Amino acid sequence: MSDTTMLKNDNLPEQKKLSNMPEAPDLEVFAKNLNKLFAGRKLAEIKIVNAKSSKGDATALDANLKGHKLVAVYRSGKELRFQFSNKLVLGMHLMLHGKLYEFNETNENKNTLIELYFEGKGLALTDYQGYANVKLNPEDKKGIDTLSKELDFAYLKKALQSKSNIKTRITNQDVIRGIGNAYADEILWEAKIAPQSVSNKIPDDKIKTLAAAIKAVLENAEKEISKSHPGIIAGEVRDFLKIHNSKKDKSPTGAEIKADKKGGVTYYTDEQEIFI
């Protein structure tokens, strides 16, 4: 594959947002650890420190959730969901720089947006940019979740009937929910499909390879994150990535890792076949 210029990004603002945003593997681990810390605890109070972080009526959050037990925390796409005993859900989007911190009695974390006071333990959401947010009963994007069993060849075959480049397509949350900039690069390298490829030009055998690569890369990433950072609830662990890694200049098979900085950095190698 040559240094072909990336095809026009038909979703450029979204691509720029993806550069460091937590993706499915990160959020799966966060959710599991948050369950260990908070599931079964009653929410005593929710404080909105920065009103911009609440999508909707901030007063309604406390009124609807206060006094109810947290049943479970789970991931949906690139967001977290807090399911309460009254069947209401608090959705949380960390955006680029949102981080979660556990605290005991007093939250001393800077740039706090929201404080959740559970029985005996608190959770703070911070973001120095102020973009992370929460919403009561949020609606999911249209796309299928990246770890769903329904994300198979048949779904991908239909979903890739687009003239956009393949990286743009698989990071579009209305197509597949949960994949962002970093893991798109890892998945496409694993499938040996160049990110510059036109989605509807990819042949069936490569679509099957892509479906398998999505599952393999994301499941392995979750295991790596859990192993190296077992209690993590914030940040993105990226040091184990094979391609989307600024500290590496060669792929595991010895090819030079190249970087395209248009619309967010894309890492790739000439081992990946381009379809145009």
C-alpha cells in the first residue's frame, strides 16, 4: 500500500473527538469495577457541580434517583449506564477527558462536574474541559453494539454499503457503537484492511475477516486492561496496542508504522490492502 491520502472524511467533527476517548474495552472494565464498588448501594444524593454537565433538568436527576439502589453499571456503545432499582437509568458520557474518582466522605478532586453520594462511598465525575455529561434515561445511537452477537458478516455487509472510508464507517456510532479512533486502527491492521479503503469496495472474504477481527481485538484488549490495571475506573490504557501506539515504529511483523494526521491520527502499515 502506498502513502495514499485518506479519502475525504464524511464525519470529520466526530473523528476529531475520537482521538483519546474511552472505547468499548476501557468502558467494559470500568463498568465491572464500578459494579464491585457501588452495586447494591443506595444513592443518598446527587450533586450537579457544573450545570452544563447535565443534559436535561438537573433537579430531576436527584428527585428521580435519590433513595434508590444501584442495581448495575454497564456499557452501552461509548457510554456508561447506571441502572437503578426504580428502573431508571443514569447515562454517562466521559467524552475526551472525563474521569471517575471514588471518594469516601469528601470529594477533593479538581474540575468536578457531578458527585454521586452512595451509602458509605462517593463517585465524582471530573473533566477539565467540562464536556463530560450525564442524562436521565438516554437514548442509544442507532448502531449495533460492537460486542453484540448480531455484529456478524451479514450486518457488516449491509452496513458497509457506503462510499465513506472504512475507518470513518466503523467509528460511526450510528453504524457500530463502541469503536473509536485507537481500536479502529488495531482492528483494521488485524484484518489487513487499509483505513483508506472505500467501505463498499471491500470484498466478502475481507468483511468476514473484519467481523472476526473486531471481536478478537476488543476481547483481547479488555483482558489486557484488566490484567495490567485491575481496579481502573478512569483513563485509557494504550501501551499494549500493536499499531495505534506512538511509541512503536514497527508492527509485530516488522512493517513500518505510518501516521496520517488528517482528522485525528490514523496509524497503519503497508501490510494492509487498500480497496478503492
